[in-house]
Amino acid sequence: MAVTQIEALSGKVLCTIKNFSKLNSGHSSDISIVSDCKWKVQIYPKGNNAPDQLSLYLVVADKERLPNGWSRDLKYSLSVIDQLNNMSTVKSSLSLCFKHKFDAKVWYGGLSDFMTLAELHDPVRGYIVNDTCVVEVEFTAPPAVPKNQVASLMSIRTDVKEYPTAYAFFVEMPGLKLSDIKVQLVDNHKALLVSGDQEKVEEEKGVEYVSTERIGNLSRKFVISEDMNTDEISATYKDGVVTVTIDKLEANKSPKTIEVKLA
């Protein structure tokens, strides 16, 4: 059985696929949560309707659970790693500037003729070493949103209040447990991300879901303004609402004298 190991890097994800020669058809590797959605790499070692080619795609992993009207613009690149030279040497000519819109109907992007099988299995090139292939996915983060605007997977109501000494963000996360909620500083501490993960589906005998918009990943993202003190943040959860408070930086501070000591 082929074994895949996933390693998340800064802006990149490496998928290490072992026992590559034993793959007969398409192989999927879950990789990460990017732009509020789970993704996976889909690789066809003998081509997807493309003889003598390696087919490689980026695919939405949980497309069956996407809410109505969901779509994402994502810029990314796909690479096969040259393990002998420890570098990415095969990239789609499109992927370096490739921006693909994913939705419920178009839920994958990539190339059926990513590279020839002869090139893939050339022992000098190092793409297959010890029956292992390494695929790299590099994501380009979406552009920052203006202050007090958000990027979210589902429509979640929020309020933002400015007080004399602090900002307060109120984000509705109904039906979640405290352990399901995350409050994070992201994008080099330039943005505040409030997210919740509600993945469990209640199974009822003889009952099937027609649609499920209450289950999935919920998130709201806010840009941190220059007058916010990211060292002074607190968060509480009550009655289905997450409240995040960020103190303001002190304005017009008086001069501070630093003592100079003899070295």
C-alpha cells in the first residue's frame, strides 16, 4: 500500500508518497486547510486519460459539504521534487502565475500532462528515489482585506466596536464547543482570525441530509490596524458569541530615559 506523509512548511506543503510503483490509479493526499477549506493533491502515476504522462491536480477535499454558492480564488503551484538535488525542478508552466477559481462544479485544477513518465522515472533526474515521490504545493495567500472587512467561508454575523482604549470584535459561533474555537494572529500578526470547526454529523436512522450549511469550517478574518496592541489580546465565548478584545497602543507617551551602563 502506498504511504503518504504530510509536512506543512511556511507557505508550502510537501506530500511524500511512498511505494509509488504500487499505485495503479489515482491517489489522494490530504494536505492542509487553506483559505478556509480543506484541500488534497490528486496524482495519477499512469496518467488521467493522458497516456505516458503524470497527471497532477489540486482538489477540494470536502466538496460534498460546501455550502451553496461557495467559491474560492486560489493562486498556487504544483511541483515534483528532484530528491537528488533537493530542489523543485518540475513545475507547470502555468502554475507560477496560475490563479484558479474553485467552486462546487469546478472543484479541481491542475494538468493531465504535468510531465512525461519517461522523465518522471529517469534515475538521473531524482524524481523517484527509493520508490518515493515528493510533491510540493505552494500557496500564495490571498490579498489582505481592508480594515473591518472580512474573508469568510460562511456568512457569520459580526460587530466591531472601538472604545477609547480598545477594540472589541464580536463573532457569532452558535452551536460550537469552546474546544472547537480558535483565535489566532496570522499573516505575520497583521490579521486576526476567529475560526470554528463543526465537523460531526448527527446520524439518524432513516434520515438523510438534503443540505448541511451548519456543518463545516467557520471563520472571520480582520486586518490588524496600526494602533492595536497585539501583545494585549483577550478572548471569551458566551451564548454562541466569541468576543475578542485588543487594547490600543498608548498614544503620546512621555519620553523614556534608558540607563546607559558601563559594559
